[in-house]
Amino acid sequence: MNSIKMRPPVVAAQGDRSFWLQSIGADAVTPPLQGTQACDVAIVGGGYAGLWTALRIKEQTPDARITILEADFCGSGASGRNGGQVHSWFAEIDMMRDLVGKDDALMLCRATADAIEELKSLQDTGIIDMDLRLDGWLWTASSTAQEGAWSKAYDLCRSLGEGHFRKLDSADILQRTGSSASYTGIIEDRAGTVQPAKLAVGLRQLALSKGVVIHERSPVLEITPGQTARLRTAQGTLSANKVVLAANAWLSAIPELHPYLYVVSSQVIATAPAADILNEIGWVGGASICDAQQHVLYYQRTPSGQVIFGRGTGGISYRDRIDSSFNRSGDNGLDNIRELHRVYPQLKKIPVHYDWSGPIDCTAEHLPVFGHLRNEPNIFYAVGFNGTGIAQAPVAGRIMASLVLAKDDRWSRCGLVGIERRTKLPPEPLRYVGAKIVRRAIRRKNDAEIINRKPDFITRFLASLAP
């Protein structure tokens, strides 16, 4: 019986942690796994996907013995490093329909809208203080090449009677963002921003209160499959009847999953507080904003007046190995700072106090996939969130709970379950070399289009090869 070797974690140094994590002093609060223990369900990964899976299982089977093994501390990965943007899957409804069909697409998109209401309820009842502000999510264009990037999703929503988006003109966008860089777009009103690290540690506390056992600083080194699987860490062994793999980008190390996954980096910066300037230009709300570059920009204003400004860099590594460069970029955030000053020239004198990076687990379809390993019906996975997970992970938890509990329902039957229909990516070294070439082309394309110049044919062709 072959064991599953897990990829060793690359823990971010204190100074390389995200603004979100550092601002609340997030760290481990539970002890590492020691000795020999047993449970019904072992979950590898203590981020949003793992925590929501544990909570969903507990909702249905309160007596289930669930243990989460987290390599660092809950929220230290993508869940505490992202841009804090909350929006539904309706932005991807056209891609969702093409993959899973109209009915499942509607069901899943509506479920993410419901998840946003669930987050609001958690905050309103005082269960989790996450700084949730439902001031809208804006999808905008700041150059002619970006105009209409949202048209397929917008038109499909309207044809299905789903009024989730409204069109915005330049005056609307200026009023909401304080910037004239973007001049047309759409808004999802029931969306916005959170403090993602607060949400992660709040979910950790909620899971603990429900009886979930969590061991932080417990990276899983090896899983021995079987009717009772064994998960080995540096200091202990956990036996489990069922295993959930919810370690996002780190799951690319599993040979069965790697052909369908690719890992890219996303870079984020946080400015010093600049509330006076932001108030003066009229940026006072908690909306989240994206533009439509191929390496998308995403940004928000925090309640205390910092600007969080992120960009998908497309940075990759050979065989998708995750190293320290995925914790912090080598350019001290200069690429993001350049774009920040383009969008907000008023902030040129405001220092950047934080810059950090993180790996993103992507699929060619830009939608996650759920299932169990081919020859291991009790080892399940949730992977491929493509950098969009705050409103999606509660839905992922429902899918995973149904799979783990062997339920025959709309979640276990939905079209996101099963990897067979997904696109395989090229093997190495073609994957790495091709990705490097395509990434450079996308950067050239973005740089030309942002100033309304048309890239040359070769650049456009190479950029179009991106999954």
C-alpha cells in the first residue's frame, strides 16, 4: 500500500505575514499533535475550507469526532493572506454553467449568496467579529480592452432572472472608490469586504466550541491509506476512518491531483493609515473593487483607513513547488505600488507598511473540484479555489460534508464533484517553460492595454494560451 507524501510547509516568518494576521496578532492557540490519537474524520488544513467542512459535518452529526491538523496556525495560509473580498459565484456563472449545466450553476451561485447572508448573521449575532461590510463588489474597466469583461456573466444572470448586478458609470465608480482610473463596470450590491484573518480565527473558535479538536503546528508528513488511514506528523500519529484534504495549493504535490492543478502567486500590499486623504477623495465605504486585467487588480479600504491593494502576479515555480518566494515577493511590492499610484496618485507620499504573497491553487476552469482519491474512497479533497473562497468555502463545506457522510443529495451530486471532466495541464518541463512564456506575454499585454495600446499579435496569442 503506497503512502501519500505531503509537501512540507514553508511557514512565513513573522515579518512576512499578512497585514491582516499581524494587525490582530494571530497565532496558534492549540497544541501540536503528540502521541497516538484517533478520530472519525481527520481534516488536513485549518483554513476556511477545512474549518467550514468540520462545522458542516458537526451540524449534521454532532457526535462525530473530528480532528483538524494545521501545518502552522488556522488562517496562516490563503485564508489569512487574501484581499478580503466577498462576492458570490454569480461573477463566474457563465463558466459555472459551461462546466456543470444551468441548474447546478444556479444552485451553487445562489448558495454563495446565501453564504454571504450567513456571514452577516455570524457577525450580527456577535459570534464572529469579521469587520464585514456589505457595501458592494465592483467589477470595473480601466482601459478599453477591459470593457465588457463581465458581459457574459451579466447577460446570463439577466436571462435567468437573477438581478445580482447593476451597471455603473464613471460618476458612480468615482463616488464609490474615489478614483477615476476605472470608468465603467458593474456592482454586486450584496457583497463587500471582511477582515479575513478575523474570520479565520473566529471560525477556529467556533469549531472548538462545537467540540472539533484542532492541532496547530502539526504539518502532516505522510498519510498511509486504508480502511483506517494513518496520518503522521513530526510528533504524533492520528488514525481516522475518513480523511479530508483541504490544504489548497499544497495539494498540488499529490500525483493524482497535480495534472489538473497549477499554483500561482498573488501579491498584496497594505499602506499606512491615510483616512484623511481617503475621506477627502470620497473613498469612505467598505466596497471591494476589481479591475479586469488578465492579472487582476483587487483592492479595498479598511475601516481604519489603510488601502489593501493586490494583484495576481502569475508567479510560478517548477513542478509547482512552494518555497519562501510565495510568502513574500522579491521586489518589496514595487509592482503593486506602481499600480496603486496609477489608480490613486493622491497616495504617492503614503508609505507601504506591509507586503506579502501567497500561493493560489488553480484549475483550468477556474472553479474548484471535490471528490475522493481514485483508489481511496475514504480520502476526500477540496481544491482549486482560484483565489476566491470567502463566500465559496461555506458552500464547499456543504459539498465535503455530504461526501464524507455518504449523503445522496444536491451537494454530493453537484457538477463540481469529480475530477474526470476537468482539463489536464501539460507535464513538466513543458508546463513550467510554457507558463513562464505566457506570464511574460500577459504582463506585456496588461502594460500595453492599460494605456490603451494594442499589443502585438504574438503577445496576444501567447497571452491567450493561459488556462
